[in-house]
Amino acid sequence: MMLKDIFILDNDVQEYPWGSPTAIPDLLCKTPSGKPQAELWMGAHPKAPSRIDINGEKSPLNRAIEQFPEEILGERIATAFGGRLPFLFKVLAAASPLSIQAHPDRYQAKEGFRAENLAKIPLDAPNRNYRDSNHKPECICALTPFWGLCGFRDISGILFFLKRLCPRTLRAEIGMLREDQSSDALKRFYRNLLTSSEKRTLAVLDEALPNARISTDDNTVFRWIVALYEVYKNDISVLSPAFLNLFCLEPGQALFLPAGELHAYLDGVGIELMANSDNVLRGGLTPKHMDVGELLKILNFEPHPLKVMIPEKVNDYESAYSTGAREFLLSVISVPETLEGIPMANTGVQILLCTDGNIRIFVPDTRQWTAMAKGTSVLIPAGIDRYTLHGQGKIYKASVPF
């Protein structure tokens, strides 16, 4: 069987408490329900697979791929990734901060998943760290100004903020980092914070918050510490902007987050593309399960500056974000109004999301037209090797590097 149809995706929206009540409904041109809508999932993850219409019946995409792996994914991708769609495509809309978190590498995920299975921890248990055996590198691309934290600052920067915030209650940690600026010392510092007693945590925050409040006009780090405290009182991780890199992506800018990168998304709407995994180890700003020992095992404690990406031109209409990830490639396509249409090639499976305008997709082999408006997403199976885009608007494309 050769699938030559373009499939319009029917996607689930995750209603997490930190989500925006308006951003995803606005993208989908729907009336807000009043509930926080955090993530729109496009893909085949078993937790919330997209649905496609095959022969008049709605089929979860993961089941359709199990039935037609080479027809949907193509032989190359089906062979390389065990008959599974290797990426998960999302729109993320944060109205309040997400948890501090990191994701394991492939080896850590396999070992952690195996160990928790042997311990007979149910997959849906709240204390489960590893829900699958895959790693989760990810790329976040801003649709609006997008604030977040990512990776440890250089130690001189950490010392600057700690001495301003809590020179008395964190005197021992400040002295340690002044004398030893290695990644091992940074790991000891972070372990000390996460394992602080409730009494010490309250003492540190009682010193830090007044100092942050008087400096909010001087630096956005202090402003975000105050903002995080308003949401997560009595959590030592509200100090995270002092020791993690604080960033604000402008629309079109992106970051790549490899395994072991401690991060948190704070505010904004973005396109997120990642390996198809749901493994998360948390480090604060959350009521959910935290396993400090396991988190410390997977983290990268080498300080480094952020590398903000802008897309590299592929042709006159398409630009791509080069991450080096094996599982995914994020591209943005600007479709101008032309009579001929924009020719596109497909070397495997693709998911397209229209974020602006009205676009029609034409498949020459079948003479099929598919309409996309703002918020429409489609799956282009491997059986379609070329198509053209007509109309005017913007598309984000998830694909697998050739």
C-alpha cells in the first residue's frame, strides 16, 4: 500500500495549570474555555497521539504507523527508529513558570527505565522518573517573546548574584565557589541547595527576597526571582535565575537543549520540537515528584553561555534551525502569493503547522488539494515525495534530517 494522501491532524491539548487560557485557542481560532491550555501535541506519542482519518475512520497516529510504518515514515526512518515517529511536535503556551527540569541521555534513559521496570513501579505512578527508554533533546523556537532559564552560569556570575542576595545565609557556599570553580564544586553547591532543610530554606529566602526586591530595576534576574517567589513561596529554586542563564528569545529565535541541561520555561508561546519521549527529572518550582539524587546523576554541571539560534537559509522560502539532533529538524517556511506555488520535497515524513495566513497544498501525483488555515496541522507521509504550497502565510515544519 502506498499512502498518497495528506492527513489533517486532530490533536490533543494538555491543560496543565501553568498554561495560557488564550494563546492556543487563539492559534486554533477557537473560543477559550477559560481553562489553562498549556501544550498542543502533534505526533504519535502514546500519551496523546494525534488522530488521522483513514478510510473514513479516525485512527491514532501511533496505531496507524504500527500498521503502515514504511508507508507513513518511509523505509529509511522506519528502519532507523524501529518503526516509530522519532519526534514530538508541540506548541507550548506558558502563562506562569514551568518546573526546573532536565532530561536524560539515551543510555541514562534505557538504564533508568529498566531499573524502574524491575522495581515494578507502574508507568503512571507519580514517583516514576523514566516513562520510556528514549532520550529527549529538544528545540524551543519563540512565537512571542519567550523567557526561560537554561544551563548554569559561569561561576563568577553566580558569585555576583549570591553576594547581592544572600551573603550571610549562603556564606559557606559562596566561600566554596570562590575557592573552587570546578564543575564538581558547582554540583556540591546545587546539591546543598536542593537538600536544604525547611528551616534553612526559609532563612535563605528571608534574606534573599528583600535584597531582590530593592534591585528589580537594576537587573531582570532580581525581577524574576521576585516573580517566582510569588508563585512558589518557600521553594529554594526561586533563586534559580541567580545561577542559571536567564534568556528572552525574540520571535524566530531558538535554543537547542541537549540531554542533562537544567532548564525552565517561564513565560511566552513557542514551537517545541523534541525526540519522542516524556522523561523528565525535576529540580523545583513544582508540586510534582522530585528525585534529587537521580537529577544530580544526569545533569551537566559545566557552565556555558547560551547559543541563541536563528534559522539558516535553505532556499528562498525555507530556513532551518541546525541542532545536530538525529531525530528532528525544525524549519520555517514563508509562503508568498505566487501563481506557480512553492515547490517542496519530502524525503520522509513531515508535520506542517500553519501559524499565519491561508495556504493550500497541492500534490501533483494525485492532483489533491488540502487547505490550511491558521492553526491547521497536517501529516505528509513518505509516499508523497513532492508537493507545492500556494496562498500566503507561515508554516513550521517538523521533519527528520536526511
